[in-house]
Amino acid sequence: MTGPLVSVEGLRVLFKSADRTVHAVNGVDFALQPGEVLGLLGESGSGKSVTLKALLRLLPASRTTLSGKVTVAGHDVLSMDERALRQYRGGVVSMIFQEPMLAFDPVFTVGDQIAEAVMRHEDVGRAAARGRALEMLERVRIPSAKRRLDAYPHEMSGGMRQRAMIALALACKPQLLLADEPTTALDATVQIQILLLLRELQKEFGMAVIFVTHDVGVAVEVSDRMAVMYGGRIVERGSAADVIRRTAHPYPQGLLASTVHGAMRGTRLEAIPGAPPDLSRMPTGCAFAPRCRLADDTCRSVAPPIAALAPGHEAECHQPRVLSA
Amino acid sequence: MSASIPQGIADEDIGGPAQPLLSIRGLVKHFPIKGGVLNRTVAVVQAVDGIDFDVAKGETLGIVGESGCGKSTTARLLVRLIDPDAGEVLYDGLKIGAQDGLDLREMRRHVQMVFQDSFASLNPRLTIEDSISFGPKVHGLGAKEAKARARELLQQVGLNPNLFVRRYPHELSGGQRQRVNIARALALRPRLVILDEAVSALDKSVEAQVLNLLQDLKAELGLTYVFISHDLNVVRYMSDRVMVMYLGRVAEIGPVDAIYGNPRHPYTKALLSAMPSMDPDARTQEAPIAGDPPNPINPPAGCRFHTRCPFSEPVCAAKVPDLAAVAGDAKHAVACHMNVAGSGHSRTAGAA
């Protein structure tokens, strides 16, 4: 192995408008090996989607200030020009979204759009590109794929569209797939099909995946490693088992306790009090301190250090306590 | 009693504790799809297609199902936001909308609803206080009393009235707005609250707070809930009984432990095993059913689940299964040919 496929160091993202500055991502570091699946778990406003979009430079340049260092497969992402970005997007890194209707152009057929992506990145003709499109639709198990090649996005059901979007994203065999809540809008019986499909394709293509979700169960289904985000930082990371069973940071502990699962009827949920932080007025010290039951004066004034709990298992907390589940 | 709304006929318990607070009989709602030059009806969405169920006084009935199963249409029919094509809704024995029953205005004092979109359900130009006191004022409460009630309700849902009465919806977080919607729903002191995906848009940490609040309010005020959600975990946590819907019909209904512990309908089983695992060492290996839910415009004939059912046989496509009690548990009913001896299915209860 020649080192990590993805390396993110000190990533910060600011959104500036006339009256306020939003600190969406406040120093995120992580590395990802080829073929590894990282689940990025967090609630709305935690910075998980913004981190993902920064990796693809999808944030509006005029309002966004990016800093830090992002390297993906040898590309220095934050310094790339538009031309280099066009090759990078879709070729090296691809992304799938929650809403497939927004990923497809409604006036072109699904087959044409996949073929266009292939021609854009590889030196092949139209017939060969259509052939690849068909192959991809079959690969994501769209029934009667040949007929679906000429279908418009609105003619497909939700689960089918999601499969077609995965086909589009993987058509050029990217080394890294970014998945932004791709199953959140789907029904339960369809969601599990898509998760299993992604797991299978990830193995087959040997690609790395960063999977953003707010759903603990979904993260467990797909991830090798997990990272929990809060207030624009990764507060705990480790193997899926570390984060779920040997949780050390009070925020993921609270998140797990407040997630309803199994037979909890009749018990009172241990909700985390308060609401997520206002990203335009981040507290000094630990961002979670205002909601944390363990917080003391140190937590409220000093940014927490990284506590190593086990190889690969870290929590950013002044007083991490492993709670074994 | 200056601070109360004039008494109506349905303020007291009419039929006694044994009479269901809500009885639904043969409820049908089809939405026509118009098209073509002459704007004729070209197709019909069979959103709700003949459902019966009761909601007992003081219980929480959970309704689960995937998109297009008719759960939200059912909720809207219950509060008569839309009119049913057939069937009736009885509130404590009184037929809603009938001459000798309960008129709509009166019914809505007793039956209130909370929606998923906390922002869209509040008027952006009214302060929180005005939104909450609007209903009571319409129903005859004086302005001063209505304001006092709004403050009292805010306190009850865990928002400091001094901080919130003057605010507008956009100044609140999603969780706070949903608390305001709950306060508004309670402003007319209803007996039944219909919660249609009321916590689905909230973050998990906030969802837990609101679920705790709903449980507290229910105990404090003796409410009855119809709790609609696509989240099986949350429905299990909240409900006494659970109704599973599929494409406009009831697939299975019963006590929460029976539905989750001993599901009888293949669809209920599939739905339960489609829940993501919470154990990294026991991840799901196989999807319980393939394909998407069919379109409710042209639902399959017979049992509507037969196109995705692993046990489908010719009888399933030919005949609609009745909702019938499971042997040994009168409260647990399932609409499946496998449950009925002599239905023609090879796996009937007797044969297995």
C-alpha cells in the first residue's frame, strides 16, 4: 500500500454573508485507505455534508472560504483549477445524493446521461459509452435495463432512480465514492436493498466510500470505520464496534441513548438537553459543553484534546469515559 | 368559569370507557387523475380503499407503512381535511358530519392534528402567542383568556413563555417549532391528537425530547393518540396497538408486542427485517423483499402484496384476503390467505 487514498488535514469551511459568518467545518482531519468505508455520522448542522462537498469542491466559491489540506489520490483538491476539477469530478471521485431527481437532468434519458459521463472522461465513442451505460444499469439490477436506458428520470420509481444514480456515479470507476444520505428518502424495504447493493459494489469495484448519514443503523450497515461529527468537528472515531459499543464521548453516548431501538417501551428516553450549536457563534472550548452533563469550567473554556482510547479509537474530550454497551 | 369555551355535546365521555373514541368503518378515498383534452378522469389513485379500525379511549394507535400506503390520507380523513368517498368515522359513537351526529366545527375541538413540517404548519406572520390563541378565540374564548392559555400551554410544552410569546416561527429551531405546534393542537383541550410524522423531521437528540414530552402530556391530560410514522422503532416505543398499512389497506393490526414479536403478515415480517441492524457484527445479509412498492394508481388485484410476497400463490392474485383474527388472539388481526383455513393457500394455519 502506498499510503492513504484520501488525506484531510485541518479542513475549515466558512460561509460568509453580509451579516454573519457560519463556521460549518472547524478543523477536520482524517485519512482513508483505498477500499475502505468511512461512515460519517451526525445531526443537521454538524458539518458532515459540507465536509463531503468540500472534497468535491462543490461549495459556491464566492461565499465559501476553504482552508486546510485535502489530498485525494495525489490531487491537491483545494488548489485545483476548473479544468482539473472537471476531470477529477466523476473520474477520480463521484458523489450520490439524497434526491436523485437533482442529480439527473430531467430532459435527457438516463442512458444518454450515463453515456455522456463516460465519453467525457474516457476516450470512447457513443456506441461504446451506451454499452457501458447498459452494463451499469444491469449491474445495479434495474429490471429490463435495456428498456430503461431510454427512460426519463421521472418515469422511474424512487428506488429505481437511486439505482440509476449509483450507475451514473460508478460509470467511470471512481476510486472514491461520496454518498450523502442516499437512502434517507427511501422506504424501509427499499433502503436496505440499496445499502446492500452499495456494499456489494464497493467490494467489487474496490473503491473507498465516505457515507454521510444521520441514522446510526444505516452507518452500522455500511461502515468499516465510523466518525461522529458535532459542531463541525469529528468528536469520536474508530471502528464501527468501537464507536457503537465502547463509546467514549458524551455526545455519541447521548445520541445512542436517545435513538429509539428495540424494546424500549415504558422507559424514558435519555434525551440530550438543548439544541445543536449556532454555527455563527461557536462557543470557546468544547462545542458540546453547553449540552453536556459532565462539562466543567475547563470544558467551557479550553478546546478539548484528542484522547487515544485504543489503536484507531479516539475521542475529542477532556474527560472521555468508555461506556460499554 | 370565564376561561372556558362554551360546553358542547361531546365534552363528556358519552359511551363510557368501553366505547372506542374513534371508530372507522369502510373508509374509502380515491383521488381521480384528470388528463387529456376533455379533462376526463384517466386513472384513480386508490389512496385508502376500505379500512376499518377502532381507537380505544386513552390508547396510542400507531400506524406504519411505506410511502403511498395511505397512512397520511387516513389521518386527513379522520380530521376531515378531505372528505371520504365512502365509509364513516364515529367519534365516541357520534357520526361525524351527520345530521344527528357531530358537526365538523365541534369535532375539531376534540380532534387535533400535528404535522411533519413544523414550519409550513405555522402562519409566518403570526407570533407564537397569536398562533396558539387563535383557535380558542375562534371558539369563543376572550382575547385575554386565550393569551393566558397560550402562555400556560407554552410552559406545558417546555418553552419559557416570557421568551417565546412574542417570537415568530422563523426565530425558532425545528424542535421548538414542533413544541409550538403541539401546544397549538392542545389549545382547544382535545381528547384525541393525530400525530402525522410529527417527529420525523427532527434530529435524533431533539426527537427524543419531543417523544418524552408527548408521553408526559398524554399521561397528564389523559389524551388518546393516533401516531403515524414510517419509523418502526419510534412507533414501537410510542404505541399500545399498531396498524400496518400497505397500498391503501390494512395488512395487520394488533397489540404492539404481537406485531413486533409475532408478526403474521409477510409484509410486516419484511418491514421488520428491513430495519438496519444496530450491531456491527450482525449486519443484514439479504434484503427481505425485492423491488419498490407498486404504484397505488393501479394496485395489484387480490392481495395487494402478492407481487412482492415470497409465499404468493394463485389464490393471492385472485381474491382479496379479509382482515381476520389470528387464532388464539382476538385482538390481533391479519389480512392474509395463509391465516385463513380453507382459503386455498397451501400454507394455511391448519396445514402448517
